[in-house]
Amino acid sequence: MKTGIIYYSRTGNTRHVAELLEKKLKNKKIDVKLFEIKHVKKPGFFKAGYAAMRQKELPIIDVDFDLKKYDLLLFGSPIWAGKPAPFIKTFINKIGKTISGKKTMVFLTCSSKPDKYVNAAKIVSKYLEKNNIKTTDTFLILKMKKKQIIDGEQNIDNFVETITSS
């Protein structure tokens, strides 16, 4: 199974989780590749939070990721103001038609209690479904601080197991 991990990371926390998932999947003999979504201009704290709350798109550097050859796509985002980073929505809306029908899963990073952000995972799933992209109810949310997992680490192996068994 070929797996693509697409993520946006402002502080490095989501990148850290993407790399951890990559390592764990490769240990299970899964073919994995990372794809990082990059912003055109790093938004300030308030602009980023406002755009996230309003679910507004923010510009990303044009992406030319060939995702058609992947069986599974994992989408990763930090949570800002209780919502996924706006760059994920921008990316999904730009490439959505090209990966229509693909199976996807979502992982998120936050700075507070992970269980209170289930709705943020559902928002990413809604972006995907709006573009006819299959999504599962399985997601991973981790509390992070300075590229270290504070809460939710026990869920990583379950998430990887779900990936490998699908």
C-alpha cells in the first residue's frame, strides 16, 4: 500500500508527527512519502486565528504533488482557535478533484486537551467529502509542545495499526 502524508506545520509540531508516522509506517514495510504544504506568507497569530475561526482560505505556494499513485492519503494540520489551519482547506480545494475517490485519514496537533478537538477533525473530513474524497472516522489528535507529544502518544500505534489493516 502506498501512503502519502500531506501536512501543514507552522511551528514544527505537525511536521514532527508526520515524520513519526512516516517512520512507524516504514517499519511496517509501508511505502510512504511526505508532502509539506507551505504558506506564501506566514500569517501573524491573530490573522491565523481569525482565518481559522472563519474557515477562510489562506494562500499556499503552488503545489504540484502527484497524489494519484497513492492508495491512502493522511492529512495533518495544527489546530488554531479550535479549527484546522486554513492552509489545509486551501490545499484540499486546489487539488480535490485530482484525488477524488481516494481513501483518507486525518491527524491534528494542538496545545490543549486533544479530546476537545474532535470537531476540528470532522471539519477536515467535511472539506474532503465536499471534494468527493473518501474519509474515515479514524483520526489522531495529539497535544504538542515544542515538538514533543504531551498527550495522545498512546493513540499513535492504534492509528498506525488502523492504517496497516485497511
